[in-house]
Amino acid sequence: MSEIIKGAPLGPRVVSAVPCDGYTLLLTFNNGEKRKFDAKALLDIPVFSPLKNPDFFNSVNVEFGTVVWPNDIDYCPDTLYMQSVPIA
């Protein structure tokens, strides 16, 4: 565990998230990159099922470098970065 704390720097962290059509998020990371994340694959995972409600999905916020929703729903910032695509 101490290697994680003292080890390599963290990957990019989310500084803003804007919900878009089709269960996608426009993310801005702390390295200046803007990327699009498609959240549709999450909708069939039970813990993320509340995201099927568009109003709930659109209630996304950013805390501690990642996206969060009410009821303690969040998603790993490293995975967000890896699974998102750069926006030109």
C-alpha cells in the first residue's frame, strides 16, 4: 500500500463533466484534455442502473477528481480516462 501512496503520480483527474445526449459525458481533465465518455455500457450493471433515468444521469458532479452522482455512485477516474476518446 505504501508503494501506491509514494509511487507513480496519479493519472489525469476530471475537473469538469457535462452530460450530453445518448448517455455520454464531455469530460475535461486536469491535463487540459477534453474527452468524451460513453456511459451506455454501465447502464446494465446493477449499481449503475439509476443512471438509466436521464434526469439522474444529468445530475452528474465532479468530486475528488472523478464523476459522481447521488447515492454514492461514482466511477474510477483512471478508467474514465482510458475508456474515453479525445475530442479534436
